[in-house]
Amino acid sequence: MACLPYPTFQLSPTATYDALSLPAVGRARIHPLSCPGAMLIPASPPDSHSDCAIDDPAVYYQNILGKCMLQCQTGEDGEENKKLRKKYMKQGVALASSFLSTFLGVDVSIVDVEVVLPLNDVVGSDGCLACCFLDAGCARIVLEVEEESLRQALEACDVCRLPRERIVLHFSSDSSFLSTFDGAREEICERAASVSVRMMTNDSNAMKTLADSITQDTKTKFVIQLSCNDGNDTSLYNAVRKFAKSIKEDQGHISLIDPTAQQLGYCYTECMKTDRTDGLYTTVVCTRSGEALGLVYSSKESIVAALQSGKGVYYSRSRNSLWRKGDTSGNHQTLHRIDVDCDGDALRFTVTQNGENTKAFCHLNTLTCWGEPRGLRHLEGVLQQRLVDAPAGSYTKRLFEDDVLLRDKLVEEAQELSEADSKHHVAEELADVLYFAMVRAVKAGVSIDDAVVELDRRARKVTRRQGDSKAFRIQAGNEILGKNKEGGSI
């Protein structure tokens, strides 16, 4: 895969209409204390007893840091201290989650967010601040390195006690990078899986020299950071294209500081290739859970338009113009992410398909261009329809209307799944559990995509629960099962 570019929000807002969809390229770096929050929080943050709304990102950040400092200052010994640490950790993560989604407007469940944290705060909180933002959904933390602060940056890596894949060390200037990096190469690469360098000029040869220097250790990737405000977009595009063609696949990425949608979109396509005479890119459109909705085509201009609007925008070969999905049908799409395939010649748009009555991507009014969905997506559609107009005598309708029955069946089927003793039996019981679980979800207005969002968010956590069973839940389940056995319903 080519070294695809992604935005760094350093001074520009993340949550304005013009910038909100730029992270849809799949990755974004954010300086939370210097990029202004455009979506001001309308109410006090979680766990705040103040009557005053906090509308300053810096103040909100200090609230997060305060919870992390309390967590690291609470002793580890004793049951009461453990409970306090857990309480402060949960409060800090809740604040950080709200900060990322509300102030910064980023969807950390699908975008790889890199958050730049001050070294003093990371060290002072004994790494709790870094873990807090990762548990809130960030993919990586970025620690900025000046020539005189390398030792402190390495110390910050150590106190975090994180996998190296979750840490980026960023050098704010390329002027003295090589000497600093070469003098501590082993220590740096041992702690961070990515090394980031800000280039003072858009020189593709200088960029390649730095990238080659970093990747001599094959386990370490680079991020070359480029400025977008020198007024010469053509020079920027040319430098990105030449650099992308000169390096090996999947060595690293390019980060663009405060780009426009056009700068980001054009640089993105400079790292791609196409063998089509019309210059278009084959594009697969998918749901958040990976189901293919249809096959379309994209142009440079349509990619820019998609990043500007946050919607599914493609290129219509029949009309020779941009095709904004939903302008005529009403079935528009919310764009979440754009990915390039391993060969760099095809795109995948991850979207949520919307629609007033039927969520249809296809002109035949079906969700996909391959007919009606199967499996869980088909079950979800049937249950959503049953919720509206279930036929008389429908068991699903009975489950929707009887909370106790639905709860009891979930407990029963979960027990039967736990006791299944063959592959076929497990599959049967799993199907039963999925059916009743989907009934519960549809009744609550929860979709498969909502569950995928939660799974993706949890995958980024670094703090793990012990995972022991909860005695009160087991007791409640046993009481339900015992009651049903007495009534003869099992």
C-alpha cells in the first residue's frame, strides 16, 4: 500500500463543516490544545457539579488531566484504593471520550486518531493520561521531541508501559533530526513503532533520505509531516507523488498540517495508481461491518467532494459528472472512511446507507446491488419490519411486547450455548442466541453497525478488566432458570 497522506490538525479546527470529514482518509493527528474546538460543549462535562458549561478545550483537557493525576496519586494497595483508582480512571476516560467526540468531532471507532500529548503531563501522570486517551478510543499517542527533550520523551515512553505500536515519537524539525536519531536509534526504535519528522521544505529527495534512515530498522515506520500553507499546491502535489513512487510499500505515511479537502484529496490520489484510460479508480462501497453495497468509480474531484461533504460522492460514467448519492433518490450516505487496497489502485468507501423508508443503495430499491442481504443483516431487516407490522400470532411480536419473556429466553439460550458439546450443537445454540439478542437490539433501536462501533472502540483499549464472572448476575440467571424449570417452559 502506498504511503497515504492524512491530516494533522495543529492550528485549524477539527469540527467545522470544512474539516469534519477530513479524517475519513482513515487517520488523523490532533493537537488538542492548539486546534480550536468548533463544536462547543453545551453542558457541563461528566462528573461535574458545576452549573457553568465548559466551552474551552484547554479547561476541558485540564479536567481530564486532573482525573489522571488523582488516579496515579492513589496508592495501589488496599481494596479501597483500587476502587478509587478505577473510579478516577473511568471518569477520565468518559471525559476524554466526550472531548474527542464533542469538541473535536472525530469518530474514534473507525478513524485512527493520534493525539499529541505534552511530555510533562504524560510523565507527571505516570502514564495515566496516555492510557486514558487510548482507552477513550485513540489509536496512538504522539510525543513531541526537541533536541534537548529526547531523554524526557524516552522517559515518557517508559512510564506509559505501552506496546510500541501505540507510540509515535515526533521530531518537530528535520534540521537536526539525523544526528539526534542516529545517536539514539536503538533506544527510540525500541520504544516507538513510528518516528515522525516535520519537513521544513517539500523536497522529495530530502524526504526519501529521512524515510530511508528511519526504516533501516525494518520494524520502524516513518511519518513525513509537510506544511500546506506555503501557497504552492502544485509543488506539494509533485513532492508527494515523487516521494510515494520512490519508497517501498507500507513503509509509512505522509502527514499534512492543516490541509484543505482539495489538498488532502489530491495528495491522496498522487499516492495511488490506475490503469484505466479515463483515470478513474474502481471503488467498492461497504457498510461499517464490511458488507459490499455496490461497485462504483471515483475521480480526484469526487474524492475531494466526498471529503468536503462527508457523504458518498462518486463519478458517474454515464453522465460524465459527479454523482452525489441520494440527491435524486433521497438515499444519501454518511461517509465514515476511505481506504486504498494493497495494490494502490482501488478504493473502499465505508458508509452508513440512509433512506426515508428503505435504506437502499441499489436503483432496484434493495440495500445492495446483489439483491437482498443474507445472514444477520437479513435477520435485522426482518425484525425491523416485524417491529412495525408483525402478523397476527407472530412469536417475534410477542417477544417485543413481553420484556420478561425476552429476558428469560436470552438467559436460557445463553446457558444452552455454554453447555453445547459439539460443533453442530454450538452452531445451533449460537443461532438461537443471535436471534434473541437481535430482537433485544431492534427493540432498543440498536443496529448491527452500532455494535460494530462498540467493538471497534473496545479494540483500542489498553486497560483491561480482570474479567471474572459477576456472582449477582449468575444468581439472577439461576433464579430465572429455576423459575422456568418449575413452570415447565424449558
